[in-house]
Amino acid sequence: MIEDIIRMTRDLRKQMESNIPILEREIDLMIQNREERPENIEWVLDTLLDYIDLGVGEKQFLRLNSYYASFYPENSAQYDKFYLDTVGQ
């Protein structure tokens, strides 16, 4: 049973790692195109928060949230709190 959980967690982490280049391209496009729609940005931030739980996507989360702070600082501040809760600080 424990071995199955470890294997499934390892497989999930590998899948998340394989998705990072796709998410990085999405973040690059959002920044290049000056995307400001909260629903689009927050979807990626939410996804990355889930990834951070398994040690993946922290750099990408911080980059996108920093960009988000440039036009919605109050929303970004909430994501800072979510991030701190996730990493346990």
C-alpha cells in the first residue's frame, strides 16, 4: 500500500515536471501580451500552487505573481499568503 502511494506520487511529480515548459511558455505569453485578466492569471497561479506541494513550479509561480502584482497588488498579496501557507513559512 505505501509503495503504491510512493509510486503514484513519484509519477504525479514527473507529470508535473513535464508540464513546466508548457506553463513557462504560457507565462511568457501572458507577460509579453500584457495579460491582465485575473481569471487567466489566477488559473495558472492556482495550478502552480498545487505543483509547489510536490516541489515543482515555485520559480514560475513567483515570476507570474510578481508580474500580477504590477497591476493587481491586492490580488497578488493574497497569492503571496497562499504561497507562504503552501511552503509552510
